[in-house]
Amino acid sequence: MAQVKAAADDAGLPFGCIAVDGAHIYEDTPEARVMNRAIAYRWLDVAETLGARQVRIDAGGPEAMPDDVFDNIVAGYNDLVARGRDKGVEIVMENHWGPSLVPENVVKIIEAVHGLGLLFDTHNWADGMQEKGWAMCARYARATHIKTFTLTRTATSRRSIFRKPCALLRDAGFDGVWGIESVPPEGADEYEGVRKTIALMERVLHA
């Protein structure tokens, strides 16, 4: 961590949101939940050391989110939000997998946990729920994943796919960094994918 921090300082690179996998709140057994919580605590220590502003921890659990799973998720996030606050690190969840693919579940969790924010991903919603997710959840966004896959000239020219979510985020008062998650096909040039996405976002945001 010290080497990473020193290299970032030399490059003038700040740390924003660290997206953590494998530390989600809900698991089927208490033992697995305890193990995941220990991983989450360690990443909070990492974020504090690096000076990162946010850590993303997933909710976990089934998409349907029955009451016992919801209660467990809320308790877990309450614990992490309090621990993160002491370290100057904000906890955010993401619409990523499991219950967080459903907009109503995202709203229910965030409304139940004071201080929990949303890493708003433009893509990750259950089938047929993307536009509902944008509309319902933009106001909770504290960070973004503007997600792209393959950007051909035709796809780039059809930038309307980002106009609506970005407009909703702006209308909701989002004033954070516009985070990009470029996911090009295997073997493609990832740097080129990021450059194309940045160019696309500049056109969308300055239209």
C-alpha cells in the first residue's frame, strides 16, 4: 500500500471510489458473512491509507430480497457506514448483481441506511428495468459507472443511450466525477476504449 500511495502521489493521481468484489454483505451462512465482513474491513483500511474517498461494497443475496436478507443487508451496511465514517471513507453500494439489479430494492436499502450512497451504473439493471432504474435511482448517485462495451463509429454517433441517464443525474444534482467503466471485448485495446468513451461523454455533457 505504501508503494502504491507513493507512486500515485508522484503521478498526481487521487483515489476516488475503490470497487471491492468478494466482500458483499449477504451470504447464506453466518461464517461466510463474517469472512466477507473481515474482507470489507481490510479494504476500508486500504482506502484510509490511500486517501480514497469511497469504497463500494455489494449487497449480495438473491434478486428477490426476502425480508430476512434485507434485514441482514441493512445491518451490515449500517456497520460499514459507521466504520467508514470514522475513517473518512464513504460507503456506496452499486446496482451490480443480486437484489441491487431491481430499482425498488436499491431504493429500499438506501432509504433504510443513513449515509449509504449509490455507485450508479448505467447498464446493470434487471431485464426491462434500465430506464426505471435511471429514473428511480439517479437522486441517490454519489459516484458513476458510465459503462461502454463496443464503441464503433455508429455506436458513438448514437450517443442518445447516455443522454437520458446523464440528464437525470444532472437534474438530480449529481456533481461528482463522471466515472467511466469501459469493458471492451477480450483482446481489444482498453486504452482506446476509454478514449472513445471520454470523447462520447464530452459530447453528451456539452451538448
